[in-house]
Amino acid sequence: MLESIELECVRGDRTLFTNLSFSVTAGDLLHVRGANGSGKTSLLRMLTGLMLPAEGQIQWNGENIRKLRDEYQQDMLYIGHLPGIKGDLTALENLRINSAFNGLEISEEEAWNALGQIGLKGREDLPARALSQGQGRRVALARMLVSKAKLWILDEPFVALDTRAVTMLQTVLAHHLSRQGMIVLTTHQDFSIPDVDERILDLGQAEL
Amino acid sequence: MKIFTKAYWLQWSSPKTFYPTAGKMIPWFMISGLILTIIGLYYSFFVAPTDYQQGESYRIMFIHVPAAWMSMWLYFVMCIYASIGLIWRTRLSDMMAGAIAPTGAIFTFIALWTGSLWGKPTWGTYWVWDARLTSELILLFLYFGFIALRAAIDDPQRAARASALLALVGVINLPIIYFSVKWWNTLHQGASISIDSAPTMAATMFTAMLLMTFAFWMYSIGIALMRVRNEILEKEKNASWVQELLRDGK
Amino acid sequence: MIALLRWVIWRDMVLAMRRKSEVLTALLFFVIVVSLFPLGVGPEKNTLAIIAPGVLWVAALLASMLSLNRLFADDYHDGTLEQLVISSQPLAVIVFGKIMSHWFLTGLPLVLISPVLGMQLGLDSDSIVILLLTLLIGTPVLSLIGAVGAGLTLGVRGGGVLLSLLILPLYIPVLIFGSGAVESARTGLGVEAHFSILGAFLVAAMLLAPIGAAAALRISLD
């Protein structure tokens, strides 16, 4: 279970949110909403452990993630704004190396399958530079298919995807939830996942 | 006892409590610094005897040596505050580290400047690559690096933590640098004259030097507190207690 | 851990090989700077031989510093660095791998070409061997120390100039003992002490610098 307790986020001398508490349990999808600059990405980065909250703490199965560190990172998959894809590596290499950095060695065959499933059949061996923006996003998203993480943290996963890819991504998300996974995501797009009640966390309007 | 409780100590780390207390302390440090300077200078110029080798020119030592001591001591204190800020994430210690740096850099500069003024009549040149002068110069670079990194990063949290880490790297390296420079200096001894040939010290000379050191020390604390107060006001400008303070015009 | 190191090094090598120009920049810089000195101080053989150790070492220092900017910058801009920082693998090991491949690509070529430049400046063959060895031990230390600075200045405006201000003072001990060894060899003195100290620097830097650089990266991504 992911639990955040009285989080406060300060950027520069602005307080973006304060006293933010929520929890995510197995099978939950938490949709973080809010205007631009309301601190959505900051919240997600806090949940990954990249950013330290100004106040409060984040717990994973009852323990502070700063204490757990590696144990928590193993259980978590984060796909951020920046895809984390190297233009000079092929889609296949990108996927394999990104998984390896998370302690998950996947065989070439698994990688081929995942890329095929996400709709990159025939493009596995192209340098990522040669792919379109949407295809590049798919290489990043392919990590979800090979990942064994319980908690997925996704920042705008639907950006730059066409309708077919959006549908497919929704299926992938639904599958993950049905396996008792957890998802925290932000998006400005409409999406629907059948049989899942999506919980909404609204960070509201940004103060100007 | 109240002073043994954690809460008692924690309250001093809150900018709100610290601001008025620091305000009350500043005059004391500044005035004692001034008085010590006057006595110290009197000792330096009128009580301490004329040196039989160097005549009167050696008297610049009474500024030079205390400034050099302070430059090193302040770097050390700055690193302690920086590491406290890095480990316990206390804003006040970050501010203290940042407030000490300019004063430390100024004392380093004074030490170099007076050193070179002293060098002219003594060795006939403004600059010698003496081990101590060279290390002092490198110390000045380290101060500059700290100040520049702090200034270059926009986010105050990140600036404080990054510069704190840099200060720690610097303090680990400082002895290595000093030792290397000293070694280098003995290797190339022929050309230079060592500062070690300073005159044997009379008791009054030592007193004068101590007085000046304490004077500089008091001044450093006073000025650092003033800088921290300014920074508190700037960072907490939206806090209610600052608003009240400004309204009351104090 | 070894597997992780292998992945990091493999990745950075492949990336560099697919973009060869960047590997050569530091090397060319080194060659050009050294070649400028005879033009500046005159072609007199003895003078050149006297300044050669210092010139070669200072040029190596600058070349290594110049290339450091790129150590984390690409990973920072495409988001890979985020993934590395939150990976379940020890960040210090990943950073160590990156520094190793960085040195292999920018430091080692410089070491290998140094004998040619040493000859150009009129160093005798014994001194050239010593020069090669000191650079071989010393340049990894430069990369290691520099990595901390590179981590701290990530994404900071004016990062390149700032980086030099931060790390050049820290390079001084390596410079002193590196060029000191060549100087001693040239004048026929012993060099063992220099080498043991340089070796000690290398061991200490290998242990501490990756941890420092990892901490710097965490701060920079906060």
C-alpha cells in the first residue's frame, strides 16, 4: 500500500500544496488532476523518491520510502515527461537497458514480444531517433509490459499516442489493476478503463 | 531543566524565534568587535616592540595572521553549518553557511593582500610562491566556487544542498591541497623564501595578535547574523510574522 | 553489481561509438593546446623541455575538464538520468561505470597520444615513459573528482564556466604530483614517492568520488 501523509510541496518560495494525504491500495487507480503548475508532476516525482517533500512523508507498506529505498524502487515503475530513451540506441536496446538498470534482465525474445505487443513490430531494430514522437513514447511504455513492479507512476502516459495506442494502453492498465497492481497517473485526456472506479485527487487551480 | 529538552533547542532553529534574538545579539558582537579592535591596534602599534630585523613593517602581521586564521576557521565553521543543513535539512544552518562565506572570502583576500604588502619590504617582491600564500590563494578559489554555485542555482533548497556538498568536498581536499603545495614548495625551494622566517615573538606581540583575532571573530559573527536576518526576511516575506513586523515598522 | 557495471559501460561505449565526433573533441583540444606553447614561448629546445611536464599536465587537466560537461548532460536532458537515480540498483555503482567509460573515451586517448607531444616538446625517452604512466594514473582521478562537479552543475546556467571554477582548485594536488614526477625524471631524481601518492589519490578518489557524485545527482534532480 502506498500512503502519503501530510505532504507539502514548496517550489521556490511558492507553496504548491500542503497537508496532502491519500493512500493507494491494491487494484486502485489514482488520477491526479489539476491545472498547469498545480504541482502534479512534483507530486509524482515525490512519490518516486526523486524529490523530497518539504513536509510529511511517503510510506510503502507502512515504511518510509526514504528508508526502504532500493526495496521500494524495485516495486515501482516511473514513466515521466521525458521518455528516457536514447536516440542512438535501437528500440530493442533501449528497452533492454532500461530494464537492466532496474535490476530486471530481460532476454532479447521478451523484449521483441513486448515491442511487438505495443505496436512497434518491424521497428525493433531502428535507432529510436528514427521513430516518430508517438512511437518513441511507445518504446518507453513498453517497459510496463516487461515490468514486475506493483506500483506504476505515469506522468501523462497518453500524450502523443494515437487512438489505437490509447485503447491498447487502457487495456494494459486494466490488466495491471486486475492483477492487484496500483497506478498513479496524471493526464489531461479522457480515458476509461472498464470495471475500475478511478479515484480522483484534485490539486485544484494553481495560485498565480 | 528546560534547556535539556529537544523542544527548547528546536525553537532556536526556527527563523521566527531566531530573527529577534539575532537582532538583539548583533550590537553586542559588533561593539565588542570594535573595542577589541581598538585595544588590539593599540597593542600592535604602541606596545609591541620594534622588530630588530624587519623594523616597523612587520606590524602588518597583526592584521595578516589573524585574517589568515579567520579565513581557515570560517571555512571550517561554514562546512559544519553546511553539513548540519545537508543532514537535518534545517533552513537556518543553510542560511548561516551562506552568510559566512562572503566574510570568509574577504578575510582570505585581506590575508593575501597584507601578505603581499608585507612581502615587498621583507623579500623585495609582492608575491612569492610560498606554500602558505599559495594555499591561501586556493582557499580563496574554494570560497569563490561556493559562492558562485550558490548564486547560479535558482531554487534555494537545491542551491543550499549543492553548495553544502561542495563545501564538504572542499574541506576533505583542503588538507591534501595544503600538503601537496607544501611538498611542491620544498621541491622548488631555491627560488622562494619561506614565511617561516617570521620574527621570534615577544609576549606582547602574541597578545596583540590574539586581540585582533578575537576582534575579527566578533565582527564575523555580527556580520553573519546581519546577513542571515536579511535572508530570513527575504525568504519568509509571505509569512504572517514578517508581515506584522513590517507593519509595525521595526 | 558486475553485470550492472557491464551494462552501463556497454551503453556508454555504444552511444559514443555511434557518435564518434565527441570522442575526438577532447583529444584534439589537448593536441592543439600543447602545440600552441612552442608558438608562444619560442622553439628553443631547452626551454621547451623545462616547461614540458607542466604544459602537458595543465593541458590534460583542461581537456579532461572540458569533456566533463557532457558526462551527465545527455542523460539529464533525455530523462535517462531520472531513471538511473530511481533505479533499484546502487547509484554510486552506475556513476562509477559512467565515469570509467568516460575516462576510457576521453582520458585514455589523451594518455596514448602524450608520448608524441612529449617528443615534440623535446622530452627524453625516460621522462616520456614517466609522463605516460603519471597520466595513466592521474587522468582517472581527474575524471572521478570532476564527476562530482559535473553532477552539481547539471542544468545550471553557465554550467561550463562554473564547473571549471569548482573543480580546477581540487585538481591541484594531481597536477603537482603528476608534473612533479616528470620533472623529477627529467632531472634524474627518484619518482617512487610521486607514484605512491598518485596511486593513493586514485584509490581514495575511486572510493569516495562515485558516492559524492551520486549525492550530487540526487540533489540536482530534486
